[in-house]
Amino acid sequence: MKRLFSSESVTTGHPDKVCDQISDALLDALLSQDPNSRAAIETTACVDFVHVMGEITTNSIVDYEAIVRETIKKIGYTKDEYQFSDKTKVIITLNTQSPDIALGVDKEGAGDQGMMFGYACDETDELLPLAFVLAHKLTSRLTEVREKGIISYLRPDGKSQVTVEYDDNGNIKRVDTVVLSAQHDGDVEIEKLREDLLKYVIKEVIPGNLLDDDTKYFINPTGRFVLGGPAADTGLTGRKIIADTYGGYAHHGGGAFSGKDATKVDRSAAYAARNIAKTIVAAKKAKKCEIQLAYAIGVKEPVSIYINTYNTSTLRDEVLLSWINRHFDLSPRGIIDRYELRKPQYLILSETGHFRNPASKWEVIDQEALNDLINL
């Protein structure tokens, strides 16, 4: 029996990703002036319209509308024919954060309750699942060939999906299916589009040894994809949480990242959990590992820590838990300080993925913690 698993990704021009980038561009602008800014910024976008809403507490003075327009322009929506562009109508509705929430955060507690997951596995150099990595590389390449003019007729919206086949022991065998959809100008022949995307995107990204004569390709499977972005499908911040994390290979607590400052454990604790899981796999103490952290609003320490190594570790969970407690301060303040989460750095993450930037502090493995784990 075939064992198949699929993951998807979207380009920066996907309507939900447009909203993620606007929310995180605004957060970066706030943090650049006031590192202690608190924000929960939601964006929605549709035909020729953007609405930014949410709660902030900051001393920053920001031209919100200008940042929205610049973000849309950078993505590539610059033409009236797209029915959504940097000239689109923008409405800003940002209010002050609730003082009830501030009571807990001011005491260095969590900004909300909830559970967050971190995951790592040894399938790729990034210690992420292969289908997930390949799906993201496809959309990154799709954006690259558009911006560099390698495929000159592409527009910003696009999606990918990769299906990987595993053997009975969980080892990677091959890529079974590749799905790639790209927005394009109206005068392009579909067969030309399919040939170009296969040559310049798929074959450039997916290693040849993973492809074979039975690999299936679905390239713009419905044919035309001229109208795209928010003009074709309303976008909303936080609606691509699986593509933002682990492509469905791991659990998800339901909380989105974009537009939220680091006092929101939806974001900060998910980064910390990833770092812990990644260190365990990097130390070769498990082939894959999932960490769950759970918090109560206003409370400093997590109310629970859960470890799942999928029976791939020789260490008992209590040994791993003791190691975690020795090396990781999992209070919101501890996480913020360790991973430098008050710095403006979030727009690039909403563009390329939250666990794919090697410069992110939560992607950097602490050598002391690693060595201690290796010696257990």
C-alpha cells in the first residue's frame, strides 16, 4: 500500500498571504520605533479594498496607510487591471489594547491562554518535512521567476502542493504528485505556461532522483488563472496557519502568527517549541519530535509541557523534560529575551515561512544545550 502525505504552500501574492504581510509590516514599523509595542493586527482584503483592524499599545507614530500601500506594491500588485493594487482603498481601524489583558501582560505573564506546538524531523537539512520544504521552495521559485522576468507573464498569486511517498518504515521513496497553480496574463497559451513552469520551476526545485516516470504533474489544472489575489478571493490574516508551520505533519493549536507581538504566546511559544524540537532532532536523540507548550493568561510559566518523539528516541520523556527545564526559560519574558523577539523581523517571515529563515534566533541551536543533550 502506498503511504502518501501532502503539504501545500502559497506565494506572497495569495490573498491570505497579502494580509499576513500587511499585518507583519505594520508590526515591524511599530517595533522599529517602540520595541515594547503590543499589537494584534488583523487585515482583510477584497476587490480594490483593504481593511486593517485590531488593537495596539505603542508610542510609535506610524503612517499605516503608506505602509499598507508599500507592502502591496512590493508584492507586485501595481496594475489597475488586477482589480487590487497599491492604489486600492485603505481603511484603518486600530484601537487601544484592552486594559484587562494588559493586567496580565504587565506582570510578565502570557497575553492569552492556549497551546502551541513545535516540530522537527530529520527528513531534510532544515529538519523539516520534505513535502513541506519542497512546497515552499516551489512558491519561492515561482515568485523568483516572476520578479526576475524569467517567466515574464506571471502575476503575483500562486499555490503549490507536493505529495511524498514513504515506505512501510517511514522512509522517503519519491515524489508522487506535484500541483502548481500560477496566476498569469490573459494572452498566454496554457500549454506554454505548463511547459515553462515544469522547466523553470518544478525541475529547478525538486531533485531529479525524487521524480520518476510515474510522478504526476497538475500545472494550472483548471486552465486559466488570470484574475487572482484579493480580487478573486477575499484574504484574511492568519488563514494559512498550516502552511506557516509544518504543512500538516504536526498538531496546531489554532493561533496565527502575523500581526501579533511576542507577548502573544501564539507566536513566541511556537517559536520556542520549534527550537526545542529542533535541538532534540539535531542531537540525534529522535528522528522526529513534537513539543506542546500550554499557557494561562497572565501566568508566567507554561501550565504543561508535552513531548512526543513518536517512539524514535531512546531517552525517556522525563529525561528530556529535565533537560528542557535546565536550558529553556519558557516564561513569555524568557522566550522574548532569548530569541530577540522585540526586533522588527516579521515581514520576511510572513513572506517566506516562519521556520525557514536560518537567521531567526529560534532556528539557531544553542551549543551548550545541544552538547548537554548529546551526552545524556
